[in-house]
Amino acid sequence: MENLLISACLLGFECKYSGGSNKLSDERIAALKKEYRLIPVCPETAGGLPVPRDPSERLGDKVVSSKGKDVTAEFTKGAETALYLAKRYGCRKALLKRNSPSCGGEFIYDGSFSGKIIPGQGVTAELLRLEGIEIFGE
């Protein structure tokens, strides 16, 4: 059975910036478990950010919180942790939270905190993809 790196929030872990989760349906999780061994990771908490926390968005090469704090180092550390887990468990695929400044694989918020979505990748998705890991959104 193949291992799949997955955003922990999609499995119901309450690690979302607001303190909640983005849990997939029980049926979807059950279907994934039939095909994969699920390896959960929340790059943001793995990078040292608390729950709850101020929302963050990617702005160029940086990640900033809604209060203007540069949290790039925490996001980078979390991405490196996710990559470590992917390599440790031989994950060739990752199912990540769409639009996230960490996990967004195709689109992210534009950094203005206005809700505008633009083409781009989160810090973790970008690093995993550079290492040859296939990225999927939920």
C-alpha cells in the first residue's frame, strides 16, 4: 500500500489558523484509507505556529500574517518538516489543502487579505513539487 502525505486539517485535526479543521467527508477519508496509508502533517504547526493564529498569506517570497508579521521562517521550517516526512515514508503524492499559503498547489490568496485568489503555490507545495512529489488539492 502506498503512503500519501495529507494535510492534517483534511483529516479533522483542528490545526487550521482559526482553530478548526477542513475535514473531508467520512466517506472520502474511508476511500483514501482503502488506497493509501495516510501520513498527516500540518506544516504551519510543524513550523512552530500556534492554534489559533492570525491568518497568513504569501506575498512574493515571503509569508505575512494579517497583522503584518513576517512568518516566512515558520512556514519554511514547516515545509522542510513535511518534506522530511514525505521522504521518511516514501510518499510520492501529497493531498494538500487548496489555496493555503503552505499547501496550495495551484492557487493561493494574493497577500492583500481581500479574499482574492491568484495562481501560485504555497511554501510546502512548492518544496514538495521541487522534490518530485505530485501535489493534489482536496
